[in-house]
Amino acid sequence: MAGNLLVGAFGFLVVWLGWASLGWPLIHDAPILHYIAWRILDGAVPYRDLFDMNFPGVYLFHLGVVRVLGTGDLAWRAVDLGVTGVAALLVALMAAPWGRVAAIGGALFFAAYHLAGGAWNAGQRDFLLCPLLLAGALGVVRWAERLATPAPGRGLGGLPALFGGGLALGAGMTIKPHTIVLAAALGVFILVRAGTRTGAPLAAFVGGIVVAPLAAGAWLAALGALGAWREIVLGYLVPLYSRVFRPADWLYFRWHVWVAILATLAVSVASVAWRRAITARHAVAMLGLAYGLAHFVLQRKGWEYHLYPLAVFAAVLLCAEVERARRPALGMLVAGLAAVVWLLGVKGAEAADSGWIAMKERRVTALVSDLAARTRAGETVQVLDTTDGGVHALLRARLVQPTRFVYDFHFFHHVEAPMIQRLRAELLRDLRARPPAVVVLWEPGWPSGGYERIAAFPALATWLEEHYVLARQGDGYRIHAKRHRS
């Protein structure tokens, strides 16, 4: 009875939040990746012509979306809901042996968790990882279960499942390389489980893992992007960007729901341990939980969407003991899950009423109008922004930049590093060689700063003052036009 009520409550929450999400706009990070995909489709070479730290799997995903569905809000909404459905289905498959409440409740929890996060989490890279992480875990689980119960006619002993799991994890690595941590943990699990016959299982698993990274590398090599990608990863991403974090904002947004989630998880895991009923499926899900925590902590940014891997493995175990737990664990589970439903509802209501999303949409629309009045066909526009809407406006207006720099924050951290000095010099070289019609400076900087951040880049500030004049003070942005325009 309690299980049915909990499933019903999660179901109602998903329907309510899903309906409210239908009007979510394309916002925040997604428009930037759409812009990069549009530029690649137009002939630009990733990394060489577009300076960005994302891995190639992200571009391939957005290339598919932009090519097939376009860059509209509705298309992105359909993609996000589709990924949500696939991830929820895989949660249900992982939890299915523990009963209907475990499978359906876990799937609905994950869907509700995502929908409660708001429009800015739609299609985030860490969210896109979730189906791949679960598919990888499920492949290992199915191999382990076949190993434990051999049957006639199963000559391959679950090796295709291991290969498929590795394939999914390898695809995840092309989106976020942190996935290698889970792959390594599952590799150790395979070694321990296989005993003395580790050769074939490990070969199948690793063989699956390498397919997608090799294919992505071949794609970059064919485009002539491999050298530029290697320079960004080894020269900027690893030594510099990985050390940029926000200690003052370490607590993620609306974190209270995680108190209830973690407390309920603790009861669920303790219950199955008390019953001495931990299976390979439990063990793999717990490894997933450990990976999810590491995924969040190792990135050191504190962004809410970095919690998705933790959330998706939490979904597998959250309702696992509702149909099996003994008292008083059952009472604690029901109370904890009821608190999760309530807090996700509160979080979803807050996200639906988020004023900054509407503000960002207004600013993008206003900038598109301003650019239409100040640019001619074939002219370029340089945007100095991170994720506040400048590149989104370029996407809508189908305008390109005279440099390869999609963001401006590269120029304002670790400024004494030779790599940053080279990037600054490259920006100025390209601006002088191909002066844009206008330069758009957005007020918010990242990880800090406002309009005044330009003063920390004296050569850029001098060039801007000598050749451009403030033409418009918009809401949250400034447009600088050429002083002498032929």
C-alpha cells in the first residue's frame, strides 16, 4: 500500500513538472553548443576555428540535433524529454529484479529530479551521460548474473553484454572524460568477479570502451582538428581550466533535497546489508554512487548539473527496499521518500518561476534586434561573454565572430601563464586583421567581474577605445561600434 502511494505521488509529480516544462526555452549552455554545431555544419573546424573545451561527443550530439531538428525551442524540448525517458527506462531495468515499486519508483524519481531542475539543466552534458552510464552498468550486471547462473547454449558467457556496456561507457568518455573513473571501477569489479578467467571478459569490456573514443579521434583527424584539440586539452584544459573553481559557491543550488535523498539512500543500503542480500546488481549500483560523488567533487565547480551521475544511480537504489525492508526501516524509507517528493515539488515550483531565465530570453531578443540594426550582410560581431546570451544572439541572427573565441573568460584567469598570454595575443591579432562591425560586451563575467574586467586586459581595452565607440547601453550588455566605418 505504501509503495503504491509513493509511486502515485512520484507519478503525479512527473506529470505536473513535465507539463510545466513544455514551454522551457533553449537557454544557457545549450545555445552555445548549438552555435558551435551550426558553425561546424557551415565548414568551421572544431577547436581550430572554435576555441572550446568540450569533448567531441558533445559536438556530435548537437550536430545531430541541429541537422535533423533545427535550433528551435520545441526541438530541444523534445530531445531533452526523450533523453529523460531513456534514462528513466534504464533505471527501471536496473531496479526491476527488486520489484515493481523499485523499478517504477526509481524511474519516476529520476524524471522528477531532472524536471525539477529547471530549463537551464535541459540537455546538459552530465545529464546526457546518464543513459550511457546506466547502459554500461547494466551490461556489466548482466554479464555477472550470467556468470553466476550458467546455462546451456550460452557459449559467450555474457561477453556481448560486456562489450555493449563498454561501448556505452566509451561513448560517455567522448562527452565527459570523467567517465573513465566508473569504467576503471567496473573493470576492477570484472577482474574480481571473473576470478582466474579474466582474459576474455576484460578484453570484451575494454574492446567496447575504445570504439567511440577512436571513432571520435578519427573524426577530428579527418577534419584537421586533432592538433588543435590536443593543444586545448594539454595546454589549457588540464593545467589551467581544471584549477578554476568557485569556493564561495561550493554548495549547489537548492541543495536541501539532497539531504532527504542521501538519508533515504543510507536507509535503503543499510536495509539490504542487514538482510545480507547484496547482489552484483547492488554492488554495481553502489560503485555508480561512488563514481557520481567523485564526478561532482573532482570537477570543483559546484554546478548543480554535475550531480546528475549521482542522481541516476541514486534512482536505482532509492526505492529498492520498499517491498523488502523490515520495520522500522520501512517506516524510515516511506518518510524519506515522502520528503523527497515534497522537496522536489518545492524545487520544481521555484525553478518554474525563475526570473533569470525570462530575463536572459529578453536580453537575447533585444540584442538580436540591436545587431540587425547595426550589421550588414557578411559583417562579423565579436561577443565578450560566457553563457549570458551573447552567443545565443549570434545563433539566432546567424552571425559569426572574427576570432575563434566563443567565450571571454579564458583571458581573465591565470593571466601570467604563457598559454593565456598566447590566447590574448591571438585574440588581438585576429581582431586587428578582421575588425568586427560591433563588439558586444556583456556585463556578467565568469567566474567574477563585470564591465570593468576589460581593464585587466589593457591591450584589449586600448584597442577597443581607439577604434570603437559605445553605441548602445543595453540591459546587461554594451554595444561598441566602429569609430570610422566605411
